[in-house]
Amino acid sequence: MNVHRALYAILLSYGLLVVPSADAAFDPLTSLVSKAVSTTLDSRTKAEVAADTEIGAGASKALLDDKKAEWKGVSVLVFAQHVVIAGSVKDEVTKKRVQDIVARDKRIRSLNNELRVAADTSFVGDTVVEEKINAVLTAAKGISSVNMRWKSVAGHVVLMGVAHSAAEASLAQSKIKSLDGVKSLKAHLRIVAKK
């Protein structure tokens, strides 16, 4: 492995690089600068960031290890040890099983299951909706999008994380609702004043 690959692997493992979508052009410098800027705006402590990373990775591993869960299409959104399970599954039994698996981590402060039951779990347009959300929240003044996570399933969006005020939460929700392709929005934003 050459030095560049080793550095890339290290930065990626510590979450300092963002892996772009397959159709996006990848610029490691832009990715690194973007991550550094967003890390300084993150309202979590280093311990909370580490716990969130462990919770998300642990939930993903547990779901992968469980052959009955059929977790394809499931995202575990984690922020400050609060978790929202979003995405789609084939039936109510799988929805419950995924929740039970994720809930095993005792560090989780709250857990909301927003999984949608859908026969077809391949919604190609959701990537476009999620990219639109990313663009509008990142560009909006008064919204600290680094403290928010979102997932779209067939245009039904789940938003979670932290807003520093009710006005910020309201603004983020109105920006998302105004986007083409968004059919509904379920928000799990906690209001936490800036430190």
C-alpha cells in the first residue's frame, strides 16, 4: 500500500473523509476541508461523537450479522446518542426485528423507529432528494446542518438531530418541505442551546 492510500485509509477510518456518491467527482482536499469546518460547528463533544460512531457501527454490524433482519434499505441515524431508524423494510415483523436489534445498545438515550413498510425498497429518487436536502440546509443561513441527519424513502423524509433554537428547527423543516420530491416530513429535532 502506498503512502497516499494509507493516509486515505486512516482519514476515512476516523471519519475525516466523506466517500462521495458513485456519480460525484471526488476531491480529497475539498472533502477534508469540509469535514474540518463541519467538525468545528458540531454541537457534540468528542466523547459524544465517538459514542455516536460506535453506536452506528455496532448497529450496522449487528444488522449485518442477523440474517433474518433483512436490513437492506435501513439507515441508523445517530446524533448525541439519540437514534432514529429510517428506511424501508418488507413487513412489520422485520420492522420490529430491526428495532429490537438496534435497541440492544444501552448507550442509546432515545430510539424512534421510522421504518416504512414497502414492497419495493429500491427508491432511486431518494438519493436526489437527500442531495437536495443537503444542498438547501448547507446553504441556508441560520441552519447548522452538521447537527442534523436525514433519510428519504420514496419522498417521505425523516429529519433528526439538534437545532439551536425553535426558529432554526422551523426553518430547516420549511426548507425541506419546499423541495420537489418531498412528500412528507417527520422531524425528530431536539432544541439544544449553543454552548
